[in-house]
Amino acid sequence: MSNQPQVSPAGYGCFLILPLKYDPDTFQPARLAQMGRRLPVTTMDLNENVKAMLAGSDAASVGEGWLLPAQALTAPLGARPAPGPGQLCQVRSPDGCFPFELGDSWLYVFHTRVAFLCLNLSFARMEALKAICNPGWAHNNAAFTWLDGAGEEHPFSLEDWLGQLISPLGLRKFFDGGSSFVLDAYAYIFTLVPQWFQDLEPMRKITFNLHKMTPMDAPMEDAAEEDIRFVYAARNLDHNAYRWGCCVTSQTITYVVADEEMDFAAQRDAQAADGLPVVLLALYEKYTCLRFTQLITRLDRRQIRELKDLMLNFQAFGTVTPANLSRWHNVKQIYANLLEVNDIPAAISDISAKVSILTAHQEKLEQARSETVINIITLFGIVSILASVLSIVQILSDGTTLIWVSTILTALALVLITLLALLRR
């Protein structure tokens, strides 16, 4: 059993989740279908009704996932991945040069006009991820290269590559401006150790180090961070120990998993199938609220009803409470922590106020249109009355005694009927 953090010989994995957005009239689902394939939701960590939310063909779905092969990802670079699971790359920073591998990745597209590109990265040293993300800084001067089959280096720009990758699909960076794609990325990090844990403290230290993007055996403490939550597996009775631990923050989620086989590829697939959908559901709710705020500030009169319906559907059917997410308590706890540290419940509540504003604005526009129609009808009615009066006067001026008598009797009958109606009322 293990009581101290260990250096993982299996290395580290990271799903770097980049928030994106799109407009319905520019999104290109046909190109996406050519680029990748739909990703079924197979995890048993989610309840069936929640899994249906991520099945694009289901009536209750809020979005769907797509698997993007490494070759499709690197096509804008002109790279041809060598035989193996992915494309070998390097990142250079002031701390050194660190290799990493880009494997088959995922793109999740949601109906609320948000999407997430989940880059599948693996590396032997945590410094590689730190160089890619440059946490704590808005700008990153790291240099990137990809390696061909002969090991020759080819430089590329991370920003240009990502832009060329998503633009043909009608997607774009979530926040406009000159900021990096990676600035608002959410990092899903995991690693393996060969032995189970007898107590919780070693898992706490390892997952916190992963959150700080430092080696798992490095001494690291930071009492200033308040958005830290830890979740652990239940103690296994056969091993009398714990198998995995998790650290949840507003920008990262980190896992350490005990695996005697140290099968990194199997663990990466398990994390992508079981853990990634949970994180994406929380991020989808967060960025949907931000997306609605963006759309409201650029409101077009013709789009009010469409946007209002979209927001109401999101409120009614597009959110998941932790109690309804899973049959497992620790999975519900991870999701609840994701919602809490990102302050998502408050953002969803704010949507109610925005829906009320849209409703009031829409009612005001409809009232203005109704008054305009009524005024036009009234104008035509006045003109019609004048025309009728002139016609009656002309008829009477040229009419015989019979016409005068008929007119007088008709008028008296109308007056009498009106009086009787008033009396009965």
C-alpha cells in the first residue's frame, strides 16, 4: 500500500477543454460528419435520462459528442502522424523543451450555441502541460513544433492551428478579442500509480500538485486557494484501501488512480468515457449562461422570440441537478462541486431575470404593433363611416317617399333594438 506520493512511470494525461461558440446559420454539421464520427455515451456513471441528453438523436438531447481522429486534427498543419496513437509534438518554454502527444480528441456541440474541443494530450513530465497552459498568465510565449516520422521538427503556431481547425466548421473562440484559446481552457488531468492508498492524504497531495501543474512528488501547498474540493472513492473492502482521489477547482479537475497493470491507454479511455461527460455537463451550463448574456447584448428584434424559447428550454430541460445525475454518490459529489466552484446555480438563476427582461421587451413590442393595427383599423373605419353618410345623403336627396319612409323606419328600429339591449343589460 502507498502512503507517499510517487512519480508515475505511466506519465500524465490531460483533456484540455477549450470553450467555443457558433451561430446556427454558419455552423457546418456536414463538414463535422466528414471530419469525425458521432460518439455514443456508454458510461454507467450517469443515469439513463442524463445519458440521453448527450445523445444527439434523442428528443431530450441538449447536444452530442464527436470523435476527431488525430490525423484530422493535424491536417491544418500539413502533418502526417507517424504510426501510433497520435501526433508527437514539442513545446519550448524558458524552463526547457518538453515532448507531448496529441491523440484522438473530442468535440461536443450543444444546442445552446456553445461547443467544447477536448484535446487529448499525454506527456511524461508535468512541465509540458504547464508550458502549454502557462497558468496564472494571460499571455504565453511558448513555441510549438510537430515531429515527422524522421524526427524532424516543424514549427507551428498554436493559435493559428486552432483557428484553422475550427473555422471550417463554423466554430470560433468563445470570447472575442486577442486572447489565447488556452486562456479560458479547463484542464482535466489524470495519472496512475501502481499501489492503492491506505489513507486520503497522499491522494490529496498528488491531486493538488496536478492541479498546480507540478510533478506529483514535488512539495506544494497553497492556503490562499479557496475553490478547492476533494472527492474520493469509497474504501474497498477487499484491498482495505482507496483506489482513486479527485481534486475539483474552477479551472481544473485532477485524478490519481491506482492500477496494478499501469495501463495508461485503458485509463485514458475510461476517463474520457466516464469522467469527461460529467465535467462537460457542468461547463455546458456555465457557458450557456455566458452565451445568453452575449446574445442579449446584441439583440435583434427578429430574434427575440427564438432566444426566449431557447432560454426557457434550457431552464426547463437543459440543466441537471446533482441528485438526478448518477447512482453513485461520489460522482454526484464531483458534479455538485463543479457547479459550486464555478458558481453555476447563481448564473442559472440570473437567466430567469434575463427571461423576464426579454418577455417584457417582447410584450412591449407586441403592444406597439397592436396599437398600430388598431389605429389603422380606426382610420379606415372613420373613412368608411363618412363614405356611408355621403351615400345615404345622396340617396335621400334623390329618393322617393318610399325610400324616406323605409330609412326612417329602419333608423327607429335600430334605436329601439339598442334601447332594449341596454335595458336588458
